[in-house]
Amino acid sequence: MYYGLYMSAAGANAQSHKVEVLSNNLANVNTVGFKRELALLQARDSEAIERGIASRGSGALEDVGGGVRMNATWTDFSPGTMQLTRLPSDLAIDSPDTFFQVQHGKDKLLTRAGNFHLSNEGMLVTASGDPVLSSDGGVIQIDASLPFRFIEGGVLEQAGERIELGLVKAKDVSRLEKAGENYFRADARAGLAPADERIVKSGYLEMSGVNPVDEMVELIAASRAYEANVRIIQQHDTATSELISRMLKV
């Protein structure tokens, strides 16, 4: 009896985490450059198999499944849709697995969100106020009193000078982890290198990769699965109470 209760509790816990991931995706449906998260659930072996007492496929009672657990979350780096804004400082990367480099404190982070603007000091910065970096790793200064434009290849042109934006491509995007504020942090195994394809559109933004209809359908299914597990827990609790009550009467 209690084994079934623990299985239901584990299932409820896993579905609760999945609901949180889906809710976060829906909350960022209009966030520029946002990449959706996928909750990965994994089937568990029975306790006997995990302890090495029984083996898989034996067909015995000990071979009954052990429910599910939350294994990990995975980021879907599929490109989002392009939205025309006509603002010259809005930039969208039109090639996969390529990112802008920004300076966040002491760290160099990556982002696909190109909703940039000029700071009071004339620097090109992100929506969070972090400097956008050039290909040589320096900040990008713009004279607001002079006209400027971004030309093909993600290059800033002003007063006859040209500055390349820092674009890098990750060979293994699975090695990127979210660092908050729509940023990503790469480890050494991500294989960062200067982007060979510099396809950047000025006056466009890459929107969120979240499809609200798909996320809502998954959210409803996960919520119902959570409620079903909770009801089974309540049934186990009721059955246990009745059993104890009968034993006391005897």
C-alpha cells in the first residue's frame, strides 16, 4: 500500500516541476529571444531493481515500475519568428546556434535577444543595461549626434568607421546553461568560436520560441496528471485510516 503511495507522491512531485517549467515558458511568450524549456521526466525502476535485489524483465512482482521522476530540463534553441520593428538598434540573428556577446559584470555571456539601445554614455547596451561587445571584445560606442546604421554582417557603420558586433557560434548548444535575464553561459565543452555566418537583420527582433497553444495544452495535461496523483494519495490515506480503525476495534 505504502509503495503505491510513494509512487503517487513521486509522480505528483514530477508533474509539479513540469507545471512550473511550462508556466515559466508561458510567462515569457512575449520575451524577445527567449528559448523555451522542456521538462524531461524519466521512468523509474522498482525499488528492488534499484537496490539490485531483482532484475528487469523478470516478470516478478518486484519488476513493477517505480513511477516517474524529474530528470532534467532541456533548452530548445530553435529560432523564433522574426518581427519587423524598423528600429535601427533592434537586431536579429538569422542563423542557428549563433549568439551576441555581452558583458555582464565580470562575465562574458551570450544572448539571442537583440532589443538593444543606447545608454546615456553612448554605449550599445541590452535591455538590462549590459554592454554589447564587438568582435575584439570591447564595448561599442556610438555618437548619438551622428547618424549610424547596421549593415550586412552585423557591422556598425558611423562617420566612415565600421565596428563588427561580437558574434559567436556554439558547436554544442547543450553545454549552454541559462544565466538569468535571457542570458546563457558556456563552458569549455560548448566549443565557442567566431561565427562563420554573420547574418544579422537590422530593424528586426527574434521573438520568443514559445508557442502558447502548445504550452497551454501541455500545462493542462500536466495539471490533470498532478491532480490524479494527489487523488490516489488521498485514497491511500483513506484506506490506511480505515484499516487502522478496524484494527483498533478488533
